[in-house]
Amino acid sequence: MPDIKLITENLADELIPSIKKASGIYILTSFVMESGVILLAPHLKEALNRGAEVKLLAGDYLFVSQPEALRALLNIHPNIEARLWRSRGTSFHPKAYLFDYSDGQGLFIVGSSNLSLSAFRMGVEWNLAVNAQAEPFTFQHALVNFMRNFYHEFTQPLNETTIAYYETAYKAYHQKYPELVQSITEMEESELMLPQKEYKQEDASPNEKSALRKAQQGALEALDITYAEGYDKAMVVMATGLGKTYLAGFFAKERFQRVLFVAHREEILNQAMRSFFHIMPDKTAGLYNGSDKETGTDFVFASIYTLSTKMHRERFDPEAFDLIVIDEFHHAAAKSYQTVLSYFHPKFLLGITATPDRMDGKDVFAICDGNVAYQLHFIEAIQKGWLSPFHYYGVYDETDYTQLTWLGTKYDEDELLAVQLREEVAFNIYEAWNRHKQTRTIGFCSSIIQANFLSDYFSKQGVASLSLHSDTRSMTRQEAIRRLESEELQIIFTVDLFNEGVDIPAVDTLLFVRPTQSLTVFTQQVGRGLRLHAGKQACTLIDLIGNYRNADIKLSLFDTGARDEAAGKRESVTPIPPAGCIIELDMSVIDMLEELARKKQPRKDKLRSVYLEVKEELGRRPHYLELYLLGKMSSKEIVRNSAHMSGFCIGVRS
């Protein structure tokens, strides 16, 4: 390592390797939390077993150190030496980690991190690591001062008796100053960086499945059965907000030594790494992306854009990983993912997604041999009380999209902007939002220009608004989320940033101001508002609906009567929402949807178009499976109409 190194995250990645090779380990910390002891315990035990000296000095300042943490220290090994600094109310705030490697070599780290999981893995911390050879005098000075403090007259050895005395004083102080102690403890054990608060390390039990949500328990049991039956790949389909990443972590915990987690967004990778660390703090993990290239860790969290490059992919042995997890599995039919999946040979491939149908119609079920281990639609999750109910308001958009040029997958951008960037359109959007909104809103736009335009318009109306996208420089994404959560911002207009991989449970209003043709994208966006959160009774969905392509299809997302519709029994275009949810459509929207239904392309004509597109792509008459995999039509539609397709294919000349 360099002579001096600034560490702003994942301090444990520096501590654990140093513990493994040090002959002397000396830790000075203000507070000791049980989560931090659990993380370091196996490595300290191994060091003590090979004869290393381990001394730890903690403080009783403000009685933040947990009695159970002090007991856990003693239980690591009989030879560990631990003492407690009796501060007598005066400040005791040192944080230092010293490692003597012998022969004048060593490392010492001084900074902000106490002994807790949050400080080691997930919190915002600054620590400076200094090579002992570069600063031998300072290193020796630090060792001398550590020993002076360790054996100071204010300290006492940790044993069952002294811990019992401390615990009595600890409880009395907590009863006298509950708010003060709680705020400091929460800061030390902060879970603000984690997507799920229920997985606090200090609440862990021998049966960790009890920490799982009910949806995750069912999914994990299904995966257990799938794996036990000898399958080597499976997909789990679970609505956004139900904890698919944690599910993958618990599935990996008891079964696999090395895991490769693949995703296409940095936010997803970082969030997944934090989740896995929280479940398995004794494991090592690293990122493999544009800036980081960790290859030797237990868990590797890799960007698909980096791993799909031959040079980077081949830095790993094809059988390097026991388990490969593909997040947002609906992307897995893309060539970038296929190159990765064809290169590696894991014991098990797990795909997780909330939306198994791809935007281009290509099927992902075949990638996991059609083996869907578990599936839970967000409507069912709402009915079970696992996600927030919704109140959907379909607001009429007067834009005539039939006058815009359709380019196969989207409208002509210049023509679309010409109708979007009008004062009367912005006024209509603002009025709809102001009529139905709650407290914190995300607005989904079709372009950066539209997001900027609407943000400026809302700001002129006195609304705390921000346009957040890939070109935003005025504020980081994290700061924008923080301000939205604290209600310093009322609305964030965004372009695709919050479709996947970002958790903001406090959001209670979603505003749709783009002609969304893709059911996949719409499903992802709706999921941003359905997470449960204190004080949120329901999520408000405000949707500007015009006569754009597939406007009627996306409403099927909310429809509990979809089965009747498939059987030909439905007559109304208005969806049937689940209990506790509300759907209100402007009369103009209902009239427009009925008109769209009357003009809809006949099923046989649509099947013929799909068939001819695939035939042109292949240069020959396609087989049924090829039509299923390559056809730009949802797999559900093709399966539902398989009888028509079979007869249709026979009747078309090749």
C-alpha cells in the first residue's frame, strides 16, 4: 500500500487483512458495538490461535458501549486482553487500530471509526492509514501511548464482574437520559445506508430466517427445494420493495463459497454489497467495475459493462464462482449478459427481477430453462399488506400523439418535445399534481429537456423542485434523495435514474408525464412508490394519459380482473383494483381508452406482424420456440394465443 492512504468506506477491508498477518494487534476505541465484535471476532480468534498478541481498550463514555459487546469480546479467546476506560464523565473519543507485523513493519489507522458494523462497512467515515516504515517514529510513539492508556489507572480489566458493574450503570444511565443515549447509539449503529432496517445485526438470532420478511421466507424455501432437487438455475420474480437482494444473500449464505453478483447500475452493486455484508460480515467482498478491479474476494459485485469485455471476463476462471446472481434479470437476454453467462459455469444461476418481460419482447424465461422458483406480483403483495396500497388518478392529456412520427420503439424526439414544452401542457401537469399530491414526489419524464422545463415551471409556482439526471452537476443524487426525504424538496423530475436499484421508501407520490409504451418500465417506476414507510397510508399515482401507443395496456398492471379479461368476459376498460386501492379516471380518459380498444389491431394481424419480423431477422421461417424467444410480443401473449399462432404459422407461406 502507499505510505499514507485515506479510507472513506469499508474500513474492514483494511482491518481484516492486517489482522491476518499481524503479530501484535492493538485497538483503541471510544465505543464497542456488538455488530463490530461479530465482524472481527473470527479473524481475531485466528490471530490469537497462531500466537498473536491482541489488546483492546474501550471506553464507558456516555455508556454507549454495549454490555453484550463487551461480553462478546471476552468470548473470542481466553488470551485476549480487554480493558475498559472509566471516563468519569469526561470525554473519551480515540479511534485507532495499530498492527505490528514485526521487523519494523506495521500499519496504524487513525480516524473516525468506532468498533461497529456501520463504521466498518456502511457509514460515512474518514480514516488515515499510515505505513509504519514511512513513519517509524510516529508508529512507535503511537504504540507507547497505547500501552500508557491501556494500563492507565482509569482503566480496569474486563471480566464478568466488571462487566456486570458496568451493565448496572449502563441501564441506569439509559433510563435517566433515554433520548440522548438513543441518538448516539443510532448514530453509531446507523442503518441509513441500508435498504431494510429489520436486518440489524444486534437483533440477529441463531435462526436468521426469522429476520426475513414473509415474502422472502417463501421465496427462500422455494429456492431451497429447487436446489435440493438438482436444478442448476432458476428465476425469482418478486415485486419491487420486497427485498430480492437480501433474498439472494440469504440463499448464498449456507450454500456457496464464492458469489458473482452482476448488475448494470453502480447503485445496485453498492446496495447489494452492503446487503450481503450485513448478512455475512465475516466475508470479503469487492467491486469489479470501471474504477475497481477486485478479483480475489469471496463475493464480487461486477458491472455488466465491465465484465462483458473479454479482457476483464477472462481475469476469472470460468468455474471461479459457485453462485452467479443476475439482478434485474429481464436484461439477461441482451448480448452483453449472454457473453458473461456463456463464459462462466457456476453451480447455480439465480436471476432476480420484478419484471420478467423484456421491453423488446425477447424472453428471459428460457435462460433459466423456464424454471421460475417463486413469483409474487405486486398486486398480491399489496393484498398481503407487504407493499403500500395505491391511489391512481388517470388525468387526460390532450396531446394528439397520432400526429407524431413513430420510429418503431419511440416517438420522434423533436416532435415530442415540440408538444411537451408548451405552457398549457405544463399548467395541466402542475394542476393535476397540485390537486392530488402528498408530500414527496418523483416525476418521470421522457427527456432531460422536459425534466428541466417542468422543474423550472414548478419552481416558478413556488414549489421546491429539482431536475435530476445524468447531466446534473448542482447536486449529487444522494443529496437530492436526502433533501426529498427531509421535505426540503417537494418533487424531483428525473429521466430513468429511479427506474431500478434506488430505494426511497418515503416517496408517497409518483407523477408520470411521459408517454410510457413499455409495461416493464412502467412497472419499475410504479414500484418506486410502493415500499412501506411510517406515516404513508398509500402511494398516490398521477398519470397523464393521452392517445399514445399502448396507453391502455399499462392500466392492466393494476387490474385484478385480468383473468376474466383473458377469458373474454371483461367489457369495461376501467381496471378492477385490489381492496384498499383506488382508481379514478377522467371521463375523457375512459372515452379515449374505449376508442383505442375499438381501433386496436386484430389479434391475427398482430401475430402476423410478429411472425414476419422474426422471419426477416432469421432469413427463414422461424420455429415456434424462435418466435417465442425473438418475437416483439410479450411471452404471456404468445402463450395465451399459442393455438392461433400454431395455425397461423402453418398458413403463412415461407
